[in-house]
Amino acid sequence: MTTQTNGSYGLAELNKEKGIGGIGGLKQREVPRIDMSHYEARKAEIADQLWRASTEIGFFQLVNHGIPQSLTDEAFDMTARFFDLSSETKAKYPLLKGTNAGWEFKSQVRPSTGTADNKESYQITLPRMAKLWPSGDELPGFKATMLLFERMNWALGMKVLSCFALKLGFAPDFFTEAHDPMSPEYQSTLRLLHYLPMTNAKPDDFTGWRAGAHTDFDCLTLLHQRTGQGGLQLCPGKESDGELLWTDVEPLPGVITCNIGDMLMRWSDDKLQSTLHRVRMPRADEYLGPRYSLPFFCQANKDAIIQGPAKIYEPITAHDYLQQRIAANFAG
């Protein structure tokens, strides 16, 4: 496995990400909104819309997606309760090296910035959760809610990925089989995120970001945001003058914001776009409390071989690919 060597990385995606940590400017862009209703009858139409969004901007939003708002609200409530647990309790469920499961506090350092994100997180990767669930006494109902929420996100992600399989000439369930949750090699992850509140903030604290600029490791990310807790920004690439211009993606009720990850970009021979994004600090006149978000990462099973139809890249297992990305972000 190749990690960082002499200031560079063994994956082209990481070298692209390294060194793009500047503030940049702002630009209005439209994030396509895609209606997932009547999926089977409209699959070809939905696939065309997803392909267009993912080749042009790399981000899109899903509506009428089938995940009840009541379940999403319950998952957010449970997330806040988890992070309200004492540090001593959360430390009983640590993120162990290379596992992508468990709790960490300000340990993720982006190659783009070289500094730790201003957040804590708890990863749920089902085959690796032995001894990592809080007990029923500590947090009753947490496990049941998160297991249901994880599986509904997986099912929605597989519908989207089946559309990409159609456009790439793969079998309809190609990506479903590559993300098989019944396999011990399963490594899709539900991540609970808590961005720290701006308590007693000084003027300098409002510069920079809560999460530094990055592309995602996975095939597809489904992101749930809470209304009023913004900060997500995207940037498809440099402008003609070389400047990075960022677009705010506001949270809206009933809307899931999605983006293509580097795994799927490789699998599509770079046709689908894995787009830089970050979470900026709030402005002094905005909501300054804690920010919660719930991304689900569709990450192919460890034994899946990532290589597109045109074979632009050498084949690599999803396990080796993900380990290189994790190692670069949690180098400490």
C-alpha cells in the first residue's frame, strides 16, 4: 500500500487534493434537483438526469426519494444525543486505525489544509462494529434507529448507482453486488458528524473552514443536512484564471444532497466528476451553534475490483483504495 512519500501521495486523487486549501471566492451555480418518484417507470429518464449532473458538476439533490423525514429527524436527534455523551463514554468506542468505524475527535487532517477539521465524528461500518455500539443504558434506541437509517440510505444509493450502471454499460445490479451488505467485506459507512459550536469565538475563528476542501473516497455520498445549519460549499474546478470559486449548498427539508466520489470516478474512466467540497466557518451574523450532518458513503466491498470499461487506471481493490485514502486523512 502506498501512502505519503516525500510530500506526495501514491494516488492521483490525493495529489490533486493536496494544496488547494485557500479561501477562494464565491460563485452562484445551480445544483440539479432530481425527482426519484416512480423510479422503475422513469429509470431511463432519471439515469439521464443523474448522468448530466454528474458529468457537469458532480453534485445533485434528490427529492421524493423514499426516506421518511420522520426517520431522518429521529436520526439527527439520536446523533445529537450521542455527541452529548461524555468524552469518557465516547472514548470507549474509538475509531481504530484502518477500520473506518467508531468515534474520533478532531483527528481528521485533510491533505488540502494540513490542519485538523473542527469536528468530531462517529462511523458506522456494520461488519466492524463489535464493541463499538453505545449500550442501551447509555443511549436507548440508538442502535435500532441507526440500523434502519443505514439500510434505507443503502437502498437509495443502490438505485442511483444502478442508473450509473445503465449508462456505463454494466449489468443493472453491478454496483449493488459490489456493495453487498450481507458480505463480511462490506465497507459502506454511515457517518455521524458534529461540527463544534462557535463558543466565545474571536474574529480569527470565523476564517477558514470546519472541514477542509476534499473529494470523497467512495462511489457515492448521500448527505442529510439540518435546515438552518449551512456551510457546505462545492467547487467543480478552477476558473480560466486559475481561481477556485465556491458555491454554497443550503440545506432544505426533504432534500438529500449527493456527490460522486473518487471510486466511481475511476470506475467511469473519469467520465463522472468527483467534485471538491468543504464546510466553511459560519459568518458572525449566522447561526453559531453546533452543526450536525449525516453522510452515507457507498463504498464498494473490500474485494471489489475498481476498473472502468476503458481500463484507464490499473485495477485496484476497493480495500486497498480506501486504506490509502484513510491513511492520508488520519496520518496521526
